[in-house]
Amino acid sequence: MMPAAASDTEPDPEAEAALRETALQRLSYLFRRAGTDPTMQALWRAMVDYRTEK
Amino acid sequence: MQPLDPEQVVAQIGKLPSLPAVVLEVLESFEDDHADAGAIGKKIAQDQALSAKVLRVANSPFYGLQGRVATVKDAMVVLGFGNVRTLVIGAGVTGSFPAHASGSFDLRAFWMHGIVAATCARCFADDAGIDPERAFTAGLLHDIGRVVLATCFPDHYRRVAEYRAAHDCYPIEAERQVLGLDHAAVGGALTERWKFAPVIQQAVAAHHCTADPAAPGGKPDLAGLIHVADVAAHALDLAGDDDELVPQFDAVTWTRMDISWPRFLEHLAQAERRAQGAALLLSA
């Protein structure tokens, strides 16, 4: 018997990982001048949460 | 290329057109607690281009009223005078520099950043104890000096872009290096000519200044709020600028905002949704 086709709503872990990686790369580029400043580092972590957990 | 003479810049600002009369009237109403909203609404309705933009945003999915806001009067009823005022100012200001006059400068990306900063400022305003309409207006205008420089001095501003690309620095650093002045000072001068309230002029002129840690504490002023909104807007990365770069976040200003990072992100999510609607101001 053929396996049931994946539904449109089922998450695709590989696609999600690829999207997360793309988001992280873009954020790294946006924050390329952030350095070690603690406020910038905290903002970076917040934006990683925002872009990867939406 | 010689740096720009500040007097030369001021003279050019003097030659720029004023804002439409109805926008100036809306601006004046900020200072008048007894402003006649009905009379101002009628004047807005008489400006077809302006009212069409306001209605387009009022009918955007953000407000959940698609197709139900047919007239400026309807918009005043369902959105309130305050929201309509900020939309009129947004439509008037974004339409004040024609795209063809700005050469290679990406005017759409510029205004998109302004709109995102404006919606961020509006969302953060309550936490800073600042009027949200003023916050939106100052956010929209905060970088206006850049478009003045790009349209009045296109050759100079092309050099700024080249310097920035070569050094991957912040735009304000490239401006100071190439022009000997920066967009914040130019924006302050333009908002003075356009008769914006002094607090908005000051916010535009000082949005890159860091707070004095020795100064008395308390919530940030409008300039500090716009600094936070500017950083947030760059971090949201919605303007479509491939070379986007998040500015340094002033720790003193951030500490004085006194909000948690989760709350910051809640504001960002709301600002992003609002910006999608407000971006309709940029449609012809």
C-alpha cells in the first residue's frame, strides 16, 4: 500500500531547518558591526528568537 | 570633491516646496486641543490624491475594515481623528519628493524604512509615556535629511554611497566623511522649515545622539524613542536594502525604556503588521 501523502499543514523539518539557517545568515549580516557590546548581543538574541520562532 | 557648506544646504532647503496646505493645517492641529476635526476632515476630502491614500490604508487588512471605509468622514469615525491625522501627514510627506528627482537613491526603500520606524515608534510610545501620533510622525521623518541630500546634491550623495560601499560603514559615518555634515542635522533644518513642532525637529536632529548617563534618569524623550525605533526598524529588515546594517543600540536609552525583551518582540510583531498597511501610502 502506498504511504499517505503528507498533508499541506504537516511541518517539513528539512525545509524548516533551511529557513532557519537562511534567517540566521541574514541576521549575522545585519549585525556584522555589533561587536561584543552587551546590548547589541541581547538585541541579536532577541531577533534570532523573533525570526526563527515565528 | 569638496565637503558641503552648511549655508549652501540651508539655502537649498529654502528652495524646497512647502508641504500641502491641508497637511500644514493638520500639523497645526497637534498644538490645538480644540481643533475642529470636522472642518479639517472636509479639507482633507477636497484633496483627492491625499484622501485616496488615506482610504487605501484605512481599508487595508490591518484595520479589518476592508471596503467599508468609503469617505474621509467614515475614516474619521472608525479610525479616529488621531489615526487619520498621522495618515495625512504620512501621505503628504512621502509624496513631497518625486521619485524621478532622487536619481539612483532608492526612494521606496527609504520611505519603507521610515514607515517601519514610524510604526515601531508608535508601538513603543506608551512605554515611554509619549504621544503615539508624535512618535509616528517623528519616526516617519527621522531620516528625511538623507532624501534632501540625495535630491539636492545628487553627485555628492553618490559619493557618499560609494564611500559606504567601499568601507561597509554606517551611512552617517560616510556622510560625515564625504560631506562634512550628516542627514540628522539636515533633517532638523527641513522639519523647522516645514513648521513641525520643535519636539519633532529635535527628535529628527538628535536621533543618532547617545543619552548622557549622568543626566537625570526617567523615560527617554522623543529623540531617544526614535533611536530605539530606528534600531528596531533596521533589525526588522523590511526596507529591502541588501546592505542593511543594524546601528549601535545606545545602552543608556535602552535601559531607560525599561521594557523586557519579550515585550520588545511583541511590539515588533505589531509594528510589522501595522507597517504592511501603512506601506500602502507609498502606492501611486
